Amino acid sequence: MDSVSLNAIKKELSFLPPEQLAELCLRLSRYKRENKELLSYLLFEAHDEAAFINKVKADMDEQYGALTKGNLYLIKKSLRKILKSANKYIKFSGNKQTEVELLLYFTLKMKTAGYSDTSNTLLTNLYHQQLIKINKAIEKLHEDLQFDYQRELEKLS
């Protein structure tokens, strides 16, 4: 079954009554967890971006706390999992400032944990890729914010 274009879906949704639109949203949220999480963000957390960022940072802290110290394979796998969830929340927000904040926090936690300057090339590459990603996101922000975040980025480099 082929999917219809986004423009056609948008037109069709404009003709639906609010009750049916709400029913479609609820039905959509039942099938994938990510859809439900996005809908939760849009309904309950989008109005307060700072609280959302703090909630995601707390979640990242919890995940960093669960990292095992011995096995390098598990460390790499766990770091990728943390980054994957951070990227999911960045995608939900769609705000470049949120992206910079969360990625800076991820790299800061990675550096303080000692994973940025190891002899392992995968961890080093992961760290440097995030720095590049942060730099690209900073370029899209307002000049005042760029200056502030650039200083924080220099501390990590």
C-alpha cells in the first residue's frame, strides 16, 4: 500500500471535525511508542522548553549512572543508546537551541566520565562527531546565543 503525500493528508485533515481528528490522533498513538511520546511532548511539554530540557538532562544523568565501568563494548553500546534517545528528543523539539543544549550536555557528561580522551577510536570519534554537530547547530542560532554556546563548546574542545 502506497502512502499519500503530506500535502494531501493536510488537506484531508482540514475537512475533518475535531472529534474525528482527536480519534485519529489517539489511534495513531496506539501503534508506535514514538508517536505517543511525540504527542505527549506536543500536548504537555512543548509550552515549557526549559522544563523539557531539564527532564531530558535528568534522564541522561540516570542513563549515565547506569553505565558499567569495566566492559568497553557495553560502554560504547550504552553511549550510543543515550545519544539515540537525546536525538529523539531533539527531533521532537525541532528547536536548534534545545539541540545545542542537549548535545553540549551529552558531550560534557562524556568528557567528565573520561570517555572523550580514551585510546579507543570509536569513543573519540563519537565525541568529535558530536562537537561537529554542535558547531553546525550553533551557526543557526542568534548571534548572542552563538557567542555564549561557542564559549561552552571551546571548553569541551
